[in-house]
Amino acid sequence: MRKLLGSAALAAMLLSGTALASDVERVAHGVIVTPDHGAAKRVRVIAYGDAAFRVTAAPARDFNLPKSLMVTADAAGDPVITEAGGLLTLRLPRATAEIRLSDGRVQFRDAGGKLVLAEEAQRRFAPTSADGKPFLATAQQFNRGTDEGFYGLGQHQNRQMNYNGEDVELGQHNMDIAIPFVVSTRNYGLLWDNNAITRFGNPAPYRHVGQGLKVTSGGKPGWQADYFLGDRLAVTRQEPFIDYQFIKDQANWPEAAKARTVASSESGQNTAGVVVGQQRVVWRGSVTPDKTGTHKFRLYSSSYVKVFADGKEVLSRWRQNWNPWFHNFELAMNAGKPIELRVEWEPNAGYLALFHSDPLAAPDRHSLWLSSDVGRAIDYYYVGGRSMDEVIAGYRGLTGKAEMMPNWAYGFWQSRQRYETQDQLLGVVREYRKRGIPLDNIVQDWFYWPEDQWGCHCFDAKRFPDPAGMVNEAHALNARVMISVWPKFYPNTKNAQELMAKGHLYLGNLKAKEKDWVGKGYENTDYDPYAPEAREIYFRQMKEGLVDKGFDAWWMDATEPDIHSNLSIEQRIERMGPTAAGPAAALFNSFPLVHAEGVAEGLRQALPDKRPFILTRSGFGGLQRASAALWSGDVAARWDDLRDQISAGVNLSMSGVPNWTHDIGGFALEDRYTRQDAAHVAEWRELNLRWFQFGAFTPLFRSHGETPKREIFEIAADDKAMYESMLWYDQLRYRLMPYIYTIAADTWHRDGTMMRGLVMDFPADRRTWNVDDEYLFGPAFLAAPVTTFNARGRDVYLPAGAGWYDFATGAFLKGGQTIAAAAPRERMPLFVRAGSIVPTGAAIQHVGEQPDGPIVLHVFTGADGGFSLYEDDGVSPGYKQGRFARVPLTWNEAAGTLTIGARQGGYDGMPGKRAISVRFYTPGRATAPDFAESAQSFVYDGKPITVRRP
């Protein structure tokens, strides 16, 4: 044990740059500590600005780490370093890090000196390998036994809002987006800098029920599995666990229970081969735990499945067969006391597996615990702040600003599974214009190319004879065209051959001779974006085939990458590697980031006067800098899935990616909907209408999915009330465009978040921490979507610390209470915070119409408030050079005055004058919002004006 020097001697030696008895070494912006004992041989702490630190702990002396893919910032800041009581302290203006010299554990304090984050002793380095090379599995626990709230982590559709007490696996999937960033109610964030599969919560992977958790049936070990063909019991057998999770597992299906073959996945590969409605499996088992507590279960499934515990239904779900995913449930169980579980499944050539995790000790369950399968060290960033907004801003300071999207991206988008011809696509745009339904973007999804030419970035001339002309006509109709582009290639295409010649195609799927689901099925693979040359080639090919034809935006699909659906994790890793940057296992989650960055940079160079716009199905930490938005994948058209979108979208937004969307109505439908059975049409329409209402108050407003057709005039053709409601919400979206575009601009200029958890604005109200079916849309609106069939009302919690106006009636309500809100089929409960100033615009058909149109300022009195109305040209990157205008708006409750301040800034084409009128809403008088110009009207020419409440 060394003798610690006093702080003055330590400071002198650190300033001189010399090592202290091999224990503390000063490096640029921080220190490296060699602790007396512990798992880490050396611990490095480096400053990144005024309130952020990077911590790296390794079991060897060398920090041999590749450059971060997520973090683009450089180390900065010179912390004041002192030593006392066995702690080495690094103090920045707004955060402090402390290192225990005995074991190297690190803890952090906020600007006021309060301890907010501390490493626990459970630091782990376990040897592992990837592609035959040595790596480490890593884990670090923090804040054991904490009661704080945790948010972020990307997008996970299991109705998890506050992650304290939850388990989340971060591994890219069609509907699951991995972003290893956590933000806490203690106003700090933690970015875990690891690209491999990572777990939040219990570091041990879930295991099959039957592995660890004892299962017996009929006095025998394992499950009793009964396979039915129609009403006939075809096979009964004992099975150790339920496992039809991947394609490879289908070989275990009993021969006597097979029926006529039906394709089960996008690959076109036949699995168990069943006929809809003819096959059924029932598993029964007596499940006996050896631990008392809350046991967590995950059911991985597709098709129809139900789970019963002691005869009570605990889960009932449906998913499309080619896209299974997890559904979570919990059971309180007592050691030694069995619970009878029954699982009923209609396979329809689908997938199923049941997993379990034992209870953790309460302090471990309620902690911040992160672990990764493959890495080289524990490497993470602490980000401090005074609010969650400041923490997210700090995170973007590390990983990149959220690029502004073009203004038209915030209008309405129409899409469907695909338009088969250019006439179909243009016909939809023409019909929207003919009917006066606002629209800004039309989407051409996949398979516009000749059948055997995936990856050619070309068009089937029979169906799309003039793609450039198609784009030009859409532009003439004041619409934009987004087109789908994939990282996937058929090896016979010239593009694939060029990439192959340079060594930039993954070979695993080709060696396996896997075929996709198109036509007769074609061999295919993805390119390797980790090679800079590959990214350059990919974009050049894309530019020559698509960009030069005038398309406006880029739908980058299957970017997990989903090279072949329903493979195991091990097979997925094998198919996407080795990469130019190293083993795929070590880079598993980062593919969508490097792919999107390559395309974004190419677009910036090719079209320097135009903001790029990318929509990608998967993302990673830092994606916001790639001019990219995310969507929630191929979700099912079910009420449960609509409900799950809310917490998924909010947590994705709190992960630092502000632009998010979802398939309004759900992508994939049950047969009862696609058949248009009269008995189910009412539910199908109501589901779409409720989803549409929700979509109008999410960052990007986009309708998409498989048949039936999703155009407003198609889906509501025989339902006048539905049609009028959808039209009303579409028109409302455009009326709110001055407000929406301002909060969108603030994601760049002020590092803002559009879709906000209630906890972000009301952290002192503990009831907001776990609300998973409401959210704030910008600072003013509280949205409460309806997610139950035939519901005509719902409970809504109004946070304490504010007053609230019912947007439908103008009635004023106090915060801190749950109300029974009316929710007629045609309206969603919507509330406005007192003190809000909401600017609205004219009735327009697209965002470029009436750039000098009148503005109505809606002032919801009852508290002081402000808003900074933002405008720019909407399409160029000039906002980065300061070419934009702000109009500050301030409401003074005591004085009863609204001040419209002097205009700040300007841009090319800015209207010099605007007609502005003001409408006031007061607690004592219920007045429904009116978008017409009011009696309090004037012409604003950039000079300040004060308006008094009448």
C-alpha cells in the first residue's frame, strides 16, 4: 500500500507531468490511476467540456481502443485536480469526478456537489473471443438500490417507460433500436460506449423456461406438448423447453404434426409448414421456482398465442409470422410453490420461445447496470446537467447535433406497402390535391426495380417508364417524393459486382445460398459500410441511379442489418461479418449509424444547398447527426401495438434522436382485417382513426402499411365521420405548423426534444415518472391517445405544477389530478399547458403555401409564458450559418400583456410584414380554440408590439 501525498504535493507533481509512484499519471484533460487492487489494472478519467467525463477501465495497462463510432467530440477542459481521504477529485465548472485510489471506482457529483452517480464493486471483465481474436465481456453496476427514474436506451416496444427495475437487451432488430444512453431524474446521463449486444438491468441473459426454472408435467420433467391438426390430437410428447425461435429450430417439429407447406418468413424458406387454422399446439407445465419474488418472463412469438398462469390469462398477442418479437410479463412466485403455466399457440408457420429470469436482490434490481458481450474495456461517458434537457444537450455535444429536417418533412406523408406503378403514385397525389387534403410527401416503397435486380437502384421500365418525370410531376403538384433504398444486393447486379470486386460485400449469406422471399427467391447479401471506400461506392451508385433523378428523401430500410430474417444472433453475426473495422460481434449494433452517415455525407456533397432527409429503420448513438429520422419498424395493426408505440417513441426521443415516426394503422394486419370481414371492419377503421390521431401529434406524421389501402379517401371511403375526422387532424397539423416547425428547429438550435416524457417537464411530480400512455408534444400540448377499441373516454393524469386547458372545449383544469376525459371516436384527448403561446397559421395544402400567411397567436393564460417563433427558408442548410429569424413572444400574467418582440435575424425570401392576430384563453371562461383571425389584429413589420388582454 503506497503512502498518499498531500494535495499540494500531488498537484505539484501532476502539474509537472510526472507519475506519482506509478499510481497517478497526468494526461491531457485528465488522469490515469493505477489502483491498489480491483478488477481494473488502470482507470482513466478525462474531461469533455464543462460537465462531462469519459471513464475507461481496463484489466491491462494499455488502453488499446479503436476510435469511438458514437462520440465525435474531442476531449476538452482542464479539471482542477486534488487528493484527500483516498479520493482523487477532478472538478469541472458543472460536474465533479472522484476516483477511489484503493480500487479505482469512480463517482460523480453535480454542480452543487450532490453525489448523483457512483460505480459499485461489480465491475467485470471476462475473457471472450470474436472471429478468433481475444476480447472481453464487460459489466459495470452503478447506484445500487436507487429510486431514481431511468429513460432513453433507444426504442423498445414492451410498454416500458421508467426502466428502473426493468431488463432491456440492446440488440438491433426490425422493431427494436439500440442506443446505449440512459438519462436519469438526477439530471445526468450515461453513454455506454460499446457497439456489441448490451444489457441494461440483469447482466445474465434470460434462459428458456426449463433451464434453471424447473418444469414438470404428468410427473415427468419438461413440458407436455400437444400438437393438434384440426381437432385431432396428432402428437403428444415431453419437451424440455418451448423453442421454435429461429429457422434452424423448425427442424424439431414432429413429423406427424406437419401439414401442407406454407412459407413462414421473408426468406421464402418453408419451416413447419402449416395451413392457417388447422394447426394448434398447447404446452402445459408445472413451474416451480427456487426463489421468492417477481419472476420476469419473455415470450418470443408470432401468430396467435395466449399464456395462462393458474388458469388466468396473462398474455394474448398476435404478430405477423415473418416478424416475431418479444412480449414481457411478470409473475409473483414463491420458492417451492408451483404455478401451472399453459401456452396455446396457432403456429401458421411461425416462431415461438419462452424465456425467464429469476428475481434479483432488490438493491440489484433497482440499479443502473450495463453489460456487453464483446468489448476491450469498460468505456463510458458521464454527462451532467441541471435538467433532462441539459443532459440530452450534453449527450448531443458528445455525439453530434440533431440536424434540421426540411420543413415539408413535418407535413403529412402518404405511403402504402408499395405503389406498383408510377401512375399509382401520381394518382394518389392528384387525388389528394383534387379533394383538398393537405399532403407534402408521397413515398415509393420497395420493388420498383426489375424482379431479379435488387440493388441496381434502377426502375422496371414497364411500371416506371419515366421516374424523373414522375418526380417532376409530383413537384409540380407541390409534393415531395421519398424512395426506398436498401443496403441489400443481388450478386448478379453491376452494383454488387463492383462492390464484390473491391471486397465490400458480406459473403456469409451467399455461402449459405439463402434466398429471399421475392418471386422464385434470389440469393442476396449486404454491403460492408465500415469500409470508407464501400460507403463512397454505395453512395455514387445511389446518386447515379436515384439522386440525379430528383428524389427528395431516402427511406433506408432493413438497416439492422436484416440480411436474412429469423436467424439466430450467432447466424446474424456470421452473415454480417467480418467487417472492415473488425469482428461483427464487436460492432453488432453500429451498422445503421455508419451506413446512414455514409449516405448523409454523400448527399451533403452532391446537393450542398439542400438539407438531406433520411428515414432509417434502425439507429444507434449519434444517429441524429446523420440527418436521419427513425421509425418503429413493421409493427402489427393491433391495439396493444398502438399502446406500445407511446413509450417506445418517448424513450427513443429521450435517447437524443428527436425525429421519430411510426406506421399509422400498423404495418401488418390479421386476416380478419385483410379479408375486410364486415364484423371486423368497424374495429379496423377505429384502430386506424385512433392511430391517425396519435400520429398527428408525433414528430413525423406518416401513414403506411399493407392492404387495405391507407390513403384517407380509401380507408374512410364509406365512413363520413371517419373521413372528416382524419381530414380535421390533417388540417390541424398544418394549422399548427408555425408551432411544430419551431419546436423542430429547436432540436438543432436549442438541443430540444419534440416528443417529451411528462417527467422531463415535471420531475418533481413523482406520478409523472411512470406514465407510459401520455406525453408532451413540445412545451404546450399534452397528448393522451386512445388505445382501446370502443373506448369513448379515458383517464388522463394532468401533472402538478401547471394548469391545463382542454383543447376541445377551452375548459380550465388544475394539475395534479386524474380526470375522466371525453374521447369520442373522432377526437383524442388533448390539453394545453397554462402559460403557453401557440402560433397557428393559415389553412394550407402544403408547407410551402402562403409563406407570408397570417399568424394567430393563441395565449393560454394562467401563468407567465413565452415562445420564440422560428422561421427560415425551410430547405437549405443556411440555418447553420445563422440565416433564420426569431420573433420572441412573452406573456406577463400579472400585467395581462403579450409582448411581440423585435424580430431577430433574417433569411433570403423572408416576408417583411405579417398579419398577426391574438386570441386569449382564460381560466374563467371556456372558449374552444378558433383559428380564424381575431379582432385584435395588426400588421407586424419586425418592430415590437404589446397587446393587452381584453
